[in-house]
Amino acid sequence: MGARGKTKASYAISCSTAFRDKLTLLAERQGVNVGDLARSVMLTVPSETIDAAPDPGEPERGDRETITLKSGANAGKPWRRKPRLQVRLPGGLDPVRIRKALGLAWALNEGSLRLLLEESRRPTRDQEVTRLRDDVSRHRAMIETLSFEKMPHGVRTRGEALYILGFPPWETPTPETARARYRMLATIHHPDSGVGDTERMSLLNQAMSFLKRG
């Protein structure tokens, strides 16, 4: 896979005349172009399956088509070249891989290969919402366990201010260190964080103001 979102490029996929003709006919019957056949396989078949698929291969030495040159010094003259399929697909693809994908498209068409569609194991939207809610509850419980105790009376001493900001009572943090600690804790305890708490955020603000006053 990995081909979506890239700029389209033109590929000349050399192959036998028989392979070219049957893929061209298959695309016509499906009302698509040959590139669409390759794209469908690359979007639905696992990459490792495509890589392991047999390569339909290059045309044999005597298998050539004759075209008339349209430009240059030899314009109008016939030229024998390898048969090819011209396809437009996202840039950066390996032509051999495209040819393998087209070989798989033909195998699927003739019934020698079948796709088994399995039920997606991705969680439903409700399951994902439940998981996210459980994560928030778990994180909130962890923060509640590890956070400072709430002080109903507010911050009244320097020791309490240091405690709120997570410093030991004997430490004298620089203004820069205190602000860095405040910002870190504010991202956790701010009510908008999803796991925050209005009371703890208020205590953080009080503690910072207390230290600023010296």
C-alpha cells in the first residue's frame, strides 16, 4: 500500500502480448482502466501477498509489437518494441509490483485466486469512547493519589507554598524554577485538562503568588 496521496505518474509496464490483451479486455468489461485494476488489488490485498505473488514476467525475445514513430528524425517509421500496458498510478511504485498486482487481478477474475474478507477487528465508536472514558478515570485516580493534599484554608505559609509546588521545605527555588514547576503542574490540574481540579488549580495560583511576594 502506502501509495495514496502521492502525485500520479505514468508507468509503462512491459509484459507479454497475451497478458496485455487479456488485462485490457478485463478492464473494458469492468468499465474501468487497467490502472484501476492494479489500484484495486493494491488497496485490498496485503502488501506481503502482492510481493510474494508470481511475476507474470517480461515478454519473450520474439514477442514484440510494431508501432509507428510519431516524432523525431524517424517520425513515420515503424519500430518494434516490447508489448506494454500504460497505467497511471501514484508515483514511486515498483513497475514489477504493479505487474504482480495485475497478475493477481487476472487470477481473481478467472477464479484461481479468492479473497477472504474478514470482519474488522477495529473497535466500534462506542467501544473507543468507553475506552477513552476509562483512561480518563484511571488517570484522574492516579493524579488524585499522587497529588498534594487540598488545603481548605488556602496557602498561608512559605512551607505550604513549597509543598503545593512539590519542593521540599528547605529548598529555595529560583523564580525560573518555580515558574517551570508551576507551568508543569498547571497542565495537569487545570480544569480544562480533563483530569484537572479547580481547588488544586486555585492552590497552585496561591502558592505561586506567595513565592512571588517573597
